Amino acid sequence: MFLLDVIDQTIKKLKSQTANVITLANLSLGGFAIVFGLHGNLRLSLLLIFIAALADRFDGMIARKFNIESELGKQLDSMSDIISFGVAPALLLYQGILNEFGGPGSFFTVFYIGCGAFRLARFNITESNGYFTGLPITAAGCLATLSFLAIPYLPSQTFLFIIIILSFLMVSTFKLRKV
């Protein structure tokens, strides 16, 4: 009987942390995307950001499925999202093209990160009502990352415009139904 109780408790503990482990995988992928981007491996950085988006998609889904949603998980998810969809895509675009703009490129890179942090903080203090207010940082980060692929085909000013628009969309007050 003792062994069965230990196994049962262990399974319950593992199950209760499954979503958080996936969230930490999201954060790790974003961290590695930053490191690889800083070392000039921008294609691998791009890939890691998209894999982080998959992890982000599944952590919440698993938390709801196993009924293990928690305030800790919500906060951890936001901390992971600012790394994977705020800092990593901003640095990817900065390394890829925005550095050509000098000070304005640096400013709007940091501005994007700040708008993402503001958007996440606002999300964390509001009640869930079935709608997002403003563009979710995951969507903004994926769009910014996707835009990186167009660098050879579009004028460089386009990317400054993209990062500015995404920044303002994150902090805007339009409503978007949760999917």
C-alpha cells in the first residue's frame, strides 16, 4: 500500500507541474533564440521562436485540460512570453535589419519590448472575459519573427514601421476574441 501511495502522489505532482514545465520550455527556447541571435545565427533564432510559440500554445491547453491552472502558472507564462515573444523577436529584427537605423532602431526595439511588457502586465491584472485587449504578445512576436523572412524583399524602412505598428497594437484597447 505504501508504494502505491508514493506512486500516486508522484503522479499527481508530475501532473500538476506539466503545464509549468512546458512554460519553462517556452522560456528556454526564447532564451536560446536570444543567445543564437546575438551570435549571428538568426535563422536558428527564428526557428526557436516558432517552436516556443508551439510550447506556449500547449501549456495553457494542458493546464485547462488537467484543471491545474494557477496564479503561479499565469505569472510564469507572462515571464516566458516577454522573453520568447518580446525580447527574442525584437533582437532578431534588430540584428537582422533595425541596427541599420542607429538610435531610432535601438529605441523602437526597446519600445516594442516595453509595449509587450505593458500588455502582459495589463493582461495579468484583468479578469478573463473571453476577449484579449490589444494584440497578444505571442501574435505580435510571431508576426515580427515572420517579417524577418521578408528582409531581402522589402525596403528596410518597412521593418521599422512593422515594429512600431506591432508595439502600438499590443497596447491598444481593441477587443479580440480568445480562440
